[in-house]
Amino acid sequence: MPVKHISSRENSQFKIWRALADSRHSRRELGRTLLDGEHLLAEALQAGVMPEHLVVDAEAPAMATWQARLPQVPMTSLPSALFASLSPVAAPTGILAVIAVPATSVAAGDGSAVLLDDVQDPGNLGALLRTAAAAGIDDAYLSKGCAEVWSPKALRGGQGGQFHLRIHEAADLVAVARARPGACTLPRWAPSATCTPSTWPGPWPSPSAMKAPG
């Protein structure tokens, strides 16, 4: 499939991508979000999530690699300055992927779980989900006060963690905890940036409830 080139900010397709990058309302209305970087794209593919469109920096070497790997996925190249305006990071990696937002899990699992209460910073939320996924947690329950779990910044912080968890948004954490045996509560999360659950003495029942002010 030939690569399309866009050079104007006034292009209608570019405006849609800009809305996905900047607007929670647009992401919800369109049911789409942006993945930034090759690592996130690879994690999505591993989880069976196929991108709908690839957007690349015209000067990035990744373009040829991904065009060969996903020849069936439409690809558009942008000038570096235009591409940078879409990326959630200061140093863009050169590739973005448009994906459909995965459906929120409805059925409650009976495996291990983490309960996240009012984690308002998307990067912090992503980091917690990344830690949970790395620890082998099955379900993540997020209160209504949590940041948007599928925003580009939360996805960047999660580094693929969202694709390896059953995520329950807008959950009633008290009801979830009461319905599960052996629940424990941690009053605050992350005394330090490198903190992990092993920082606290065990044993660790399931689920664990974590609250962070942001």
C-alpha cells in the first residue's frame, strides 16, 4: 500500500489525529486513541490489537520497517515539525499508531487484582498499570476519579501494560473489595518513584487497593 504524504495542518485527516492527541472528548467520541513509539505498537500487536493507521515522521528510519511488516495498514508520513505536534513526548520516536480503544472489561475476574483510587496523573496511572502487569496481576479496577486509561500519555507511561490487564473503569472500589476475599488497603502509593509492592511487608492478599493524589 503506497504511503500518503500530508504537509498541511489544515488537512482534515491531520486535524482528526490532532484531536485524538489533545482531546479526551474526541477520543471518546471517535473511540480511537494514539500509540506513540515502536515498543507500544509491538505490545499492541502482541496483544492482538491491529492498528488502523500508521503515522510516521518522514525522516524516521522506522517507516520502511513498519511498511514492510504491516503492508495492509495505511501509512501517512508527515514533516518532522508536524509529526512532533502530535506526539505526547518531547523527543518523538518517529511513529504513531491509531487504534480503536479496547472495550472496558465488564465481567469481574477471580484472579489477582489492583484497585486504583483517584490516580489523576496519566503518566502515574500508566506506570502503576505497567507495574501491575509486570507483577502478573489479572484485573485493574479504576475509580471514577482516575485519569483516562487509554490517553496517549497514560499509554506511554504504561509501556504496554494496559494490553496485558483486564481493565475496569469507573469501578466502585468499595464494592469490588467487599466482593473479594482477603482484601487489603494501602493508604497511599509510591513513597518513591522506584517503589514496588515488595516495598511493603507481606504477605500480600488479593486484591490490593492503592490510592494516589495524582
